[in-house]
Amino acid sequence: MKATLILVGTELLSGGMIDTNSLYMAEELNKYGIEIGSKITVKDKIEDIINAITYGKENSDLIIMSGGLGPTIDDITKEAVAKYLNKKLVVDEDELNELKEKFRERNLKFIEINTKEVEKPEGSVTFKNGAGMAPAVYIDGIVCFPGVPIELYDMFPKFLKWYSEEKKLKSDEILIKDLITYGIAESLLDNKISDIFTEEGIDYEFLVKDFGIIIRLQSKISNKNIVEKIVEKIYNRVGDNIFGEDSDRLEKLIIKSLKEKGKTLSVAESCTGGLLSDSFVNVSGASEVFMEGIVTYSNDAKIKRLGVKKETLEKFGAVSEETAREMVLGLKTDVGISVTGIAGPLGGTKEKPVGLVYMGIRNGNEVEVEKKVFKGSRRKVRERAVLHSLFCLNKMLKRK
């Protein structure tokens, strides 16, 4: 079964809003074996919405719409659906009373325009909105949801459960297996493993993310054994560069490893200015092992907070292997990371160019210092320094 996603909202095309709903919907649809054939984003214009519906009807079994169910003048999704189907918009009294009760519970004033939120094409099935106001509406292979993510998340699973039962779907659930790599270019990955991708019925792709490059295998759940054999072959070719699978992320793996080993972690940052600490703090339960993040941006701070020798800074400079080593040795926890570098766009020299970063990695008495020259904007250099230091620490933790 194929679905067409139609995202309604001028703000999605003007840059005023970023679409996250389609990512969520894709994951949920995979569970029912429903493939997304197309995704269309349209302005809040009746003609554009109807054109998108026409395309969806001609090319898919189910149309899923997001956005345009509110009470304002630009919320016209249900009006467009009704016009396409030649249906009248009607209001169910029970649903209207339920909407009014929600307004009372929230101490909000109900005005006549709010009635629009429970309008629906005649003959529609609705799904209660447990997180907001407007219910989802289904009719004739078209389902409409509010664009607010929390409301979509509330109703989408309810709809899919109902729809699969109503249509008696005998789904072969879609299987997605992600292998996450770091430290190897996309082209080199392709060169090393592309000859493995020969099985019929299995799709392959490389996805470049800010946390690494994903090797994705997608098929039906009935092909799980074949996928597992292919995964094993990929590990044999590039296993050193694969740090995780599926929802794994380096910071999560590090926190998990430290908990298992009973070790504590702290970081000393200069050019990354707190980004490295932020990556750990974003992991639930990190407080059990992450003790502190110290931003020692100035030389004086490196001396006072970490015990970096003044002579080291004078002889080798703040951006040097020697300084990175003394910074990480100045941390008092079992495990530590230090980062010092030139993020740019100013400050570089021929000897020390913009993008030069030294990362000190320590596990107990074992210390390594990584030197890298990263390309990109100031932000990109900092982000790449964080990612590389995480990869190096994760690799070190695997050794002991």
C-alpha cells in the first residue's frame, strides 16, 4: 500500500517553520507496511491543495494531510477536501459541545470562529484530539491532521490502528536497519561495500547526518534473515568505522559504557565553548557519571582551572598537543576529554590554520591526543571537533 503525504502551510515553504511531522509519520507507517510514495508541500491556497489531492488520488491508496485545521482564515484544508469530494461541511453537535468544554477547562473564551475547528466534510469519521482542539478527519481515502506535532502524535496512532482494522490490512511490516559509521568518507564506503548490495527486494542508501554516515537497508520484515546476513558482511568490511546501529548515538554509548564500568567523566573545552558538555547533558541519566564541563576559553582560565603550565602555553601555544594533554590531565574524574583549537574565521596562521583542533582523550592513565584540521564554518568546526572527540573516547572505552 502506498501513501501520499500532503503538508499544508505557506510557512513550510517560506522558511517560517520546519517540517518534522513527515519524519514521525514515516516511522509509524513503516510499522503497518505502508510505503510513502510522495511528499508534497503546498501553500494555504484552495487550488494548490486540490491539485495535490488530485495527484495523491491518482498515485496512491491513502492521502495523509497535515496542517490547516485551525480556526483562522488560512486554515482551509477541510474546505479543500470538501470541495474536491463535492461534499458539504457540517458540524456535529456533540463534537461542538466537546470543543466548547475544552475551552472552558482551559479558561479560554470560545468565539464563533472556533466552530470551524470541528467542521468536517459530510460523512467523515473523526478521531478525538487528546492534546489540542481540532479532531482528525477521515473520508474517502483522505485523512487530515492538525499541523501541531504534539496533536499529530496523539491522533496518528489511533487513526492507523483504526484504518488497518477497517481495511483489514495484511501488512508485511517494513524493516529498516541502520548501521552508523564515522571516520570514513561516503565515497569510500560505497567503494568498499557496494558489491554486497545485490539482493532483490532490499533497498540501500547512504545518509549523511551530523552524527555520522548511515548505511541504511530497507525491506520487508519477512526478509529479516537476509538483511542480517548482509549486515554481517558489512561489519566484516568496515566494522572499525561502525560505532552503532539504529538509534545509537556516540554520547549515549559513552554514558552507557561509563555506567557499566562505574567511571566518571568530565570535559575541558576551549573552542567548542560548551557544545561537548551539551551533548552529554542531552542524554537522560547522564548525571550519574557526568561530573562537570569546564569552559576554559582564556589562557588564564586554563592555568587556574586545569593546571596548564604557563611555560607550556608560552612555548607551544594554547592550540597545541601539549596544551590539550595538560588540559585533560587537569581533570579529576576517571575519564576526560579536552578540546582546544581555532574555530575561525579569524585567528589562523600558516603553521596553525583555521580548523586546527587538538583533542585530549583520557581513560585512567591512558592518554591520547588527536590532531585534526576540520573544514567549514565556525559552527561546523566546533561541531566536528565534538563528534570526533566522542568517537575517539568511545573507541578507547571499548578497549578496556
